[in-house]
Amino acid sequence: PASQDTDRLERWQLFSPTVPINKEEVTLVTQVSLDRIDVLERSMAYWKGPMSVAVYVPSKSQLPEVDHEWKKLYTKKKLQNAIFRTVCSVVAVFAESALDEYPINTLRNIAIEHAQTNFVLLQDADFVPSPNFGNCFKQAVSSWLNSSEYASSVVKAPLNLTGFVVPAFEFMTSPKVKVSVPSDKQELVDQILNVKQTISPFHILSYTESCTMSHRRFDFVTQCECKTLYYPEHP
């Protein structure tokens, strides 16, 4: 049977940051399977800040494996991107056998544990962060904490218990050539409202009931019109 006790999966710290990490920065936290590491590297092209990544190393063996030494060497060789060796924490998690399911929540938690900053951006490896997201987010949070809306709010949750929802968007078709993501909000809105629309809010065209279990749609109109952080309406 597949291993259900994911805490027993062997893990190994491949890389730790080699430069001091400013706690006021935002850490991109993600997880990915080793055979999809190229997907993560595409996303990294748009991220210049610290990262914390949990890499799942699958197994082809039908029987439980205990010796992962050769996999450690192979995994380290596979991760050649320079950012992995400077501002990134990378932890490899090894499957026991081919029967193991992808332990997504375990991987996320491991990546969160190794983040060294006050804020983390939790995203899947195939998502691309907005250019300059970290600086824009810090400015938005600072403005929000000093706003009259926050001052008059009934519940003021401490920042370490506060989650900020980041809306997601998607290309309507797979680009045949390499394209750049919008550089700012205005450029994003222009591409969505353009007659030759190429981008849409995530899942707005293919939304089904099952989507509510993972990626719920957001209020696109409010998000476009709002210039600051705001409290979303609960569905």
C-alpha cells in the first residue's frame, strides 16, 4: 500500500540562503515535483526575492526504498539555476515507492517552515508572480494598516493571523511564442478588456462546482476599481 504517513518521508536540505534575508521581504513559497522543475524555473524569471521550495522526488520502485543517496546527487545536479544557491531554501522530499501519492499539503507546510520572512506568497509552481510583486505588496499593506478602514474595522487580526487574497489570471489560449506577463494592473486590465482579449480572470470561462474546492472566483469588477486593499465579501 502507498505510504499515508507523510511525516515519515525522508527529507533533505539541498540549499539554504547564502546571503542575509530581510524579514520584511516576501518569500515565494511553493512545491513542485522534480520532473516538473522546468515549470518552476519559468516562474522564477519574474521573481527576484527569497524563495522556499519543497521538491518532491518520485520513485519508480514498487517496493519501499531506503537508500536515496544517488537521488540526492541527481537532484542537486538538476537544480542548476543560480537563484537556488543564493536566496532560496530548497528541501527535497523523497517518495518511498511508486505507489505514494503526491503529498501536496506536506510539501507546502515544509516550504512554509523554511521561509525566513514575515510574509509569504503561497502559490503553485505553474503560476507566475507579477513583476515587482514584493514591493507592491509591502506598500499596499503599509497603506492599509494606516487607513481609516482598518482603524474603524471591528476585528483587527494581527498580521501573523491575516491572509491576503491575491487574484489569479490566465492566458485564454496557450501562447505559441514566449510572451511577457503584464507589468502592472493597468496593463492587465487593458488586456482583459481589449477586443482581442488574451487574458481572463482565472477559471471565469471554465468554472464548475468542483472549482469551489480549490480556486474560487473573485469579484473582478471590484478588484479592478479598487485602488487599495479591501475586505472581500464572503460567499
